[in-house]
Amino acid sequence: MKCIQYQFVNIYWREKLNYFKITKFDPNGNLQWSIVDSVWKALSDFKVSNSGTIYTTGSIETGINTQDCIIAAYSPQGIQQFESTYSVTNFSEDGGNRITFDDAGNVYVSGISLTGTTTSIFTLKMNSGG
């Protein structure tokens, strides 16, 4: 199990089991909320905005040997704000590797796509609403 902590938010995930758990604590270490997501999703990266919104990216299984890039956002209270997917082709393995945002509220995701023997990189830009 891997764990990343940032601004009182812990994210745990098991890559082989395809689930992740987000937990948020107050500054005193008291648990505020926890979410477990286990719908064949693999988490690669997350960032917390100044407003406390948690942005995540990774991949989601969409079929045999196919994956889409997935991007999701959770409010400071742990409520999912949006979940979006991106696919280069119907038969590709796509995944988000890094996520960040700018002061205007735009979200940026970089990732890799594998189609057959061709590997390509992509960058997505979306507004804070997905």
C-alpha cells in the first residue's frame, strides 16, 4: 500500500487491487471524512487546491486490455464534484500521470497512451468543473 500526505489529506492505494482511499484530517489529527473508491480505478497523482478541492488522476478499466484516463475532484467536505474520462482511441490504454491547476481554476493532466506498439503522451486542459 502506498500513502501520500498533503495538507492533512492522506491518499492510500494498492496498485494491484485497483482501489484508493482518501482521508482528510483536521490540523489536530482528527478524522473529518474518508472515501473508498474501488471501481477498477488506479490512482497516479493528486493535488489539493488553495480552496481545499482535491483533484485526482489515474486510469479506469474500460474493457479487456483497455483503460481510459480518469480525472475526479472532491470538495473539502469529501463530496465528489466531477469525474471525467478521456480516451485516445477505443482500443488504447490511457492513463493520467500528473495533475495540476492554475490560478484561473483550470485543471491540467498529463498522461500516456499505448495503442498497439505506439506510445504517445497527452496533456488535457479543463475548467474546474470538469
